[in-house]
Amino acid sequence: MTRGFKRTRDGRVSVRLSTDEVGLLRELVEQVLDMVDGDESGEPSGTGERGERDPGGDDLAAMLGIREAARPPDDPVLARLFPDGYRGDEASAAEFRRYTEEGLRESKRTAAGEILAATARGEGGTFVLEPEEADSWLRAINDIRLALGTRLDVSEDAHEELSRMDPSDSRYPGYVAYDWLSFLQETLVRALW
């Protein structure tokens, strides 16, 4: 089991992960990426029914990452990853989403890509990260925790609930993964600051 992230003498951070931990982390990152890259129907965002770009769309708006129409996701995980910018004001929230959602999606893709790139060889070992890479890992781990926590409907006392949970409970593996991600996130925050 990992000991978590540590700051190195030269200002970078490192973590030692087993082969199984790397595999789990990569699998979870890829699942979140699949969600970020898709829309409510599972199609890539900004595309039509068969995945092609809407020919009637505004090409300049698309190039700038502005969506023609923006509505909050129905999926609770996506709603957590892409929350409304304004609560109680649907028009302002839709306008904010229209201008920011594509940029937020790209930021999440980039952060997840940093983990996938660093762990590409798919085996355990020590991973030494520059501060910018560590920031990306932190954002991606946070996204995974948000997604998993929403799916599991975890509460603030998830760690205590896990300690009381029977390993035969179908939620047990998810709670163990959530607890591990929480540990990684906490140690990474401490190593960075």
C-alpha cells in the first residue's frame, strides 16, 4: 500500500504505487474521462446523433468553446463535476455554462491526461512529479473522488462507515477506493503546501 505523496528535496513530489494501485488509478481516470468526453446520451460532447458536428452550428463559437445551448446534466455525477455557476437563476446559470463548460471539460481532460501519461507503462513504481504535474494530479484525483463519492452517495463520515462495513457488502470495494483516493488527495495537498 502506498505511503502517500512526499515532497522531495528539490521541490517536486513523489509517490510510490504498486502495480495494482496504478491499474486502479488508471481505470478510474479512464472512467471519469469517458464521462467528461460524453454527453447525457453517451455521445461525445458537441456532436449530433451519430457523433458528427452539427452543421448548423456556429463554427466560431465552437472554436471558442462556446456551446449553443447549455443545460445542467441529468446525471448526478456530471452535475457534480459541472455544477451550476448560479443557483436559483436558471437563465444566468445557462449562460455561464454556455461560456465555461467546454473549457472546464478540457481542463479535466488535461488533468486526467497527466496521470495517464505518467502511469503509461502500467506498472508500479515511484512517480516523481513537477509542481505543475502534481497540481494536475490533484485536480484529477479530486474529480475521481467527486464522481465515485456521488455514485456511492458517501457522507462526511465515509471512513467510519467503511470501518463498520462488511467486506461482502457490494459497496465495499467502492468505499475502499474512495478512502484510498481521499488519502492520496490529502497527502498530495500536504506535499504541495
